[in-house]
Amino acid sequence: MKFQYLDSKINYFLLILIFIYLLTLNIFMPPQADDIQAAISSKDGIHAAIKSYMSWNARIGELLFVSFIGGLSDLTFDIINALIGSIFIYMFFIFIFMRFPKTRQDMRCIVLICFLILYFSPFGADFLWGAGSLNYMWGILLIIIALYPYRIFWNSIFINEIRQIINPIFIPLFIIISFFAGMASEQLGIIVILLHIAFFGYSIKQKIKLPIWYYLGAILFITGYACLYFSPGNAARASMSILEGQFLKIDELLFLTLKEKIDRLSLLLDYSITNIFKAFILVILFINAKIKYPNKAKVVYSTFILLIASLILLSKSGITLHLISIVLLLSIVKYAKLYKIIFVLYVIYLLLCLSGIQILILPPRARLGEIMVIIASFCILYKYMKDIKFINIAIYTICIIYSIFVASEYYKFYNRWNTMLSYIETQKKIGNYDVIVENIFVSKYPNFIDSLLPTDVILESPNPLYAHKFGLKSFRVDDYYKDMK
């Protein structure tokens, strides 16, 4: 394939364009729910972080949010969050391909990443909502940065290229980043530790000498993860009444009967089904069909493929979908190294799904890591495709159209929000501090936001937070209330 290299200015232009887009949408999404609480708690600084660690959430993103970041002005946070989101997208590409984008295909790959994030990920919750951004998107970026030296190291081993990975001057910074990356995510953290163990075993088997920074980074990451997993806050959350019967301790899992373990595993995989996973299986099915397309009985074979595709689309069984994935991937791994890489990524995805075995049901915003693994698979598959003009144009066109749709939905919400604020101020002027408003927290965009939103019950969370923010005695929404002008 002949690559068309780009002027570096175009890459920077795309980065700036992504930043402007994210900044605009951040502005269109005012602080919601936990963001309001963080703005209040941030006045206590480090004490708020300690309280969170001891009683609620020990992730490094949450500790930063409740002690400092949450207290920033809305515009300041919007700028920082948009910048982090832009870096996340580019760093994700760099982690996969170990270089800054430099070809036209690279630029299209970045655009593809943007579209897949908008369409398949909990975008509003993880890129715009403050609490979700720091707990998930910021945390995953920290893990990517901490793992990047390992990515370079093992690539240099596999291609027999001896090089210095980390300048000794930066080792202290690297181990600090590794420690906090360990505190970034319960689900991703345990998978990173398993990968560290696997590569350490491989290094022993192949008699590969590991540098000192390698050990220090891994040890500090594991230490950080231990500080997260065994924190009093995590224990407190696990013991909450809403998790009774849903969350199980390790010893409780081990003492389940075989049938109970199978049932729990089945439920876990059912709950982990996402649209992007089904899209991934369909792509692998298409690759299988293309590789093994017969010279005879073409109609029968095509009908069989359509039946399998229908089963994938209609199935609600996680075990069924994963079995289909495994069979399809194992049937093509022998044809190219590319498919072996995709199979490894699938295994990582499956492990991420299984990592939720203790809590069983994860909110969509907590699945960003799983979704990014599938997006990485799509990016790699695209990079190995033939340069087909129709597909290239389609990537730009679909991304632009969908981006406009998403922006329009957030713009509509922003206008409804401002109308609501004006209405609340009008009510306060006439002495009404018990305000009912139209339910504006709805959108045609399916990934609008994934958080607790105001309800029609006055004392139900997060209504009291909104009442505090607006200076009211009480606040609630009503789906049938249409007098807000």
C-alpha cells in the first residue's frame, strides 16, 4: 500500500478541531448530579479526598475531583476536560501504533476512533460529565501513559531493536504515574496486573533481562491497585444495601456451588453485551465469510452466514455470543498474524468483562475500557485494509453527520437548561422556592449521559443537590409539566 504522508500542520489542525468540538459540547453540558456535590466538597480540599477514600470511592480520578478539580469554574473545567479528551484520542492511537499519526490513513483512523466513541461509548458520561470523565476517561488515559513504555519495550524485543526506553532522569516520574495509574480503575487494573504477570513469565522463559524501571513500574502499579481495591471506601460501597445479593466477596464467590458459579457467569456475560461487541462479531463473521467463500453452493453458504448474523443481532445470551466469537476467531487465526492480534485483543476484552464478577452489574459508563479494546481491534483491521476510496469517504461522511447530530442534541439541552434557569429565577422573585420544572433531561442521542438525574420525588437523589445549587427549598421535575417559559 502506498502511503500518502501529511503535512504535520494537518494533524495539529485535526487535534485542534477535536478539541474545539469537545470544548463546545462540554460547555453545552453544565455540571450535573455528582459534579454539584464535588463543587461543594472541594472546599474541604485534601480532607474531601480522605473522606472519599475512607467512605465512598478511592479511584484517583474521584479523589482529584472531590478535592480540587470539582471546585474549578465551569469554563476552566470545560477547557481542561476537552484538552484531556483530545489527548486521550491521540494517545490511544499512539499506543496502538506507537507513533504520531502521519499519513492520510492515520488521519482517517483518528476520525474513525472519534465516530466509534460517539456512537458506541457512553460518550456523555465519560467525556462531558465531570464525575464520569475523571473516574473513567482520565483514569484510562493515565493507564495508557503508564503502560506506553512497556508497549515500546516489548515491541523492541519482538523486532530485535535495542533502544533506551526511559531516560533515567524520568524514572521517578514514571513510577509515580504507575502508582496513580494503579488507582485508576478496578476492572482495568486487575487485567494490567495479569498482563504484567504473563509478560514476566514470558521474560523468564525466553531469558529476557528486564530493566530496573520495568520492575519499579510494575511494583508501584500493583501497590496503587492494592490501595484502591482494599480501600475502606470500596469496602463501604460493597456493603451498601443496594448491592446486597449483587456484590460478592472473593471468599463468597469461591464457596458458590458449581451451578451458582455458572449462573453468575452467565448473568455477568449477559449484562456485558454491548452494541459494539455485536458489531465486532459481525465484522469477524464477514471476514470469515470472505476468506472461506466456496466456489460451489454459494446460495446455501450465504444463507447460512445470514442466519448466523441474525442470531448475533437477536441473541441476548452473552455465553452464546462469546462462543460464536471464539469459534469465528479460532477459524481464521492461521491465515494472518493480524487475526492473532485481534484474537489477543478479544481475550483481553473477555477478561475485562469477567473482571466484574464481584459486582455483576456495571453501569454503561464503567465499560469504557472494554469498548476501547474493541475500538482498537477496528482500528487495526482498518489499517490493514486495502485503500478503498468508498470506505474512506464513508468514514468522513458518517463521522461528520453523526457529530453534527450529537452537537445539535447537546445544543438543544443547553437551551432548555438556560430556559429552566430563567424560569427558576422568575419563581424565586415571586417567592416560590419549591419549584417544579419540565423534565429537560432527555435526548434523542442514546449516549447523552449516564448518571443520576432529577426525578419527580422531592427528596430523591439528586434533587436536593439541584435545590442547593439553585438556592431553592425543593426541586423536582415533572414529565407532564409544560408551563416553564
